[in-house]
Amino acid sequence: MKGKRFTIACLAAAALAASMGVNAGQKKIVLLNGIAGDPMYITMTCGAQDVAKKHGYAFDAQGPQKWDAAMQRPILDSIIASKPAGIIVVPTDDTALTRAMKQAKQDGIKIVLADTSTKDLSFASSFVTSDDAAIGLAAYETLKKLAPQGGSVLSLGAAPGVSTSDGRVAAFRKAVAADPKYKDVGVQYAQTDTTRANQVVSSALQRNPNIVGIFSVDALTADGAAAAVRQAGTANKVQIISVDASPNQVAAVREGTQQGLIAQEPYVIGTQAAEQLIAAIEGKPTKARVDTGTVVITKANVDTPEGKAGAYLSACK
């Protein structure tokens, strides 16, 4: 009789686990970042890790050394093969990882996208991000305050097909085009690489000596742009407005080598992505999209509570 009761209890527990959507009895989630060691993704990792711990889930974070879908794909394949309950993915391309993530869903692994998106969202339980159009508009408004006289403006994107980059640049360029004080000289792509950004900006400054503003969609690109501006001797003329607020960028704002930062809230992106993923794993309702906010940081507020709150982490506390 005891054996029968034990068997019934085991079957009930198994049914409960299945109903909650827990994959193969595991209670582990993994975050696949866009770039390993980048402050944006370190901060996001801290948020996701804190939520995983709160809910009693094991947690791991991985990522490629560069923003490159070819480097990210084998990491994703390895994570899927380990069969976690769910994965938070920052896709470095809007199509390259889709097939693998669809297969993961078919295998019972829940997927949540964070920061960047894909064209096909059918496999994702949720998408957590900041508003790219709002970021682009905030960058334009910041440029207006820093370079009110107007002039030529360059945009620096990551690569065509990166949702965040495309959305931010489109919104920024649309606002610039509507303002007769400014001339849009187009968008160049730096592949989220400091050296490439340096080369791209150096060439652009030679072709367009009237550039007064550069909008960068990420921190590494902004660092390369700032170096190129210094090398060209135009540091007092060109205003660099960048997305993100890494420790290097915040220091650059204090020093005056970068003038404006549109800081996302990567910690919040991480916490919300983990909350949505765990809800999906446990069979609870999820939100198709969660938008987070931004903080504008300039020399005027970099050391205020507002500015400090927007700065990214270099390690989890």
C-alpha cells in the first residue's frame, strides 16, 4: 500500500512539473549576451542573476567576445544542448539565430529576447527592451542643446539588421532631417568595434569637415569615435552623443571627450527578462513586450543622483 501511495505521489509530482512547464525537471536559466564583458551586459546579467536567485533558479551567463552572430550561434547551440529550463537571448542579428531558437522552443525550452529583437518573434515568450525610437529622439534633443548652432551630423550604427541599432538611427535621422539647422550626412556601420569606429569616423571627418555631432548606438563605437575626434584635433567642435553609460563613457563625459549619454536601464532589462522567462517556465502569464526607460547623462548631471543611477556596472554587487 505504501508503495502504491509513493507511486501515485511521484506521478502527481511529475504531472505538476509538466503543467508548470519546467523542462526535464531542471530549474536553470541561462542568459546569452551580445558581448561578453561589456558593461551593458554585465549590468543586465546582474539583474537577471538577482531574479533567478530570488526564485530559486540556477543561473549562468555567456556571450561571444565580439558582436558577431557567427560567434554567438555555437554558444547558443551549446546552451540549448545543456537543456536549461529557459534562455534569455540578446540576438546579434535579426534572423541568424531564429531557427535554433525555434528548435529550442520545440524541445520545451522557453525563450525570452532581451535588448535586441528578431524579425520572427513567434518562438519568444516575451521581448524586453528599451524604446529605440525614444532613444533616437533623446539623442537628437541632447544634440540640440549641445550644438544649437547646427551643422552636419553623422550616425554610427552597429550593423544592418540589428534591431536596436536600426531603430535608434532611424529615429535620430528622422528628427535631424526635420530640423533645417542640421544636415544629415548618413549612417556608417562600425560593427560595435572600437578600431573600426575610429577608422570610419576619421574618414568621415576628412570628407565632412563641418560635422558638429556624432550619434553612436553603443559604447564601443563611441569610444572609437572619441579617439578619432581627438586625433583630428576637433574635440572642441564635435559633440559625441552615445547610447549606454559604461564606466569609460561616464569618465569620458567628466573629461569632456564624450558629451552626452543616453543610458538604458540594463539592470531593469535583466530583471524583467528573467521574471518573464520564469513566468513562462512555470506556466504563468507573460507580457509580449516590456519596455524600459532611459536616463540622459551630460556633464551637468553626471555626478548627481540621477546621473549616478544611470551608470552601468563593471561587476555585480
